[in-house]
Amino acid sequence: MTDRTASDGIAILVDGFFDNPVMAWIFQDESTRAEALDAWFRFWVEVYGDDGLLIETEDGDGAALWATPDVSPLGDDQTAALVELVRAHNGDRTGLVFSGLGAVRQPTERHWYLAGIAARRGQRGRGVGARLLEPFLARSDAEGVPIYLESSNPRNLTFYRRYGFEDHGPRVDLPENGPPLQGMWRSPSTSR
């Protein structure tokens, strides 16, 4: 794993999430989606700061964005900035987007948060996600700290379940016949 520059990792996430069902629902205009995703991931990298890790594979085929267990909740200024970021690409849909995303019930106990993991579009199905995820599973087990994520693509549920993740809360079906979003939780274990 490497952490070259934030721009490298963000570019990988933008490419990998370009056709993601939830991101395509949030940022519906394909002509501006890459720009919107770039702003989205830059926002989260900045918010997480020292309490975040942007990791990419050595070959640059995949990247993952993690928030450490000690990341602080969004402050008022950060929340306002996120609303403006989404509004710039959604206009009147902004309230709908936040009401949909707000239906997901995140855990309150201390945990690692996998904010995004992606392989470049041409590299999917080649083990990139596993190479990014497995070191953090080992770290979670060693530290005794669980991991939480929201699966934004139903095709990925089997992948996460194979690594011991279980559904966390009910599936959220996003408004306007939007895609499902499923919270997932993995408890640490020394016996895995």
C-alpha cells in the first residue's frame, strides 16, 4: 500500500465511483459527475484530516478512504459546506438527497469507518478491493475496534459478507426509486 498524494487517491476514487449507483443518484448529471465526485472526496479528505487515511494500492488500481475511530462529527461550518457542495450539483434536489442519506443510521460506538473503497473501472474483479480491505481487517482485529461502512452497490454485499460484515440496520431505499444503501458492521475477532 502507498499513500502517494491525496490527488492520486482521489482520482482513483472518482473513477471507481463514477458509475456507482448511489453516487450516480446523488450526482445525476454525467457531464459534471467527475467534477462533483472530485469535490465530494476532497471534502471528506479535508474533513478527516489527521483522523483519516487515504490509501491506494502500489499499482494505482484502487484506493480506500478511512476515518479513524477518533474522527470528530461534522461541525456546523463543515455541514454547511457539504450542503453547498451537493447543492452546486443538485439544485432543488439537495433536500431530497440529504433526506435520503439521512435515513441511514450510523452506529454510535467507536469504530473505523470505511468511507469509500474502489477499484478503477477497468480493474474490478481482480482482487483490488481485497488488497485494500484485508490490512484493515487485521488492524481492526488487533485493536479490538469494529468497522462500519455503507454498501452503495448491492453487488458488493457478498464481498463484504465474505469478510465477516453483517447488515447494520435496515436497508435504505433512496427516494425517487433510488438505489438501496445498506449499513454494514464487522466486529473484531481474534479467531478469524
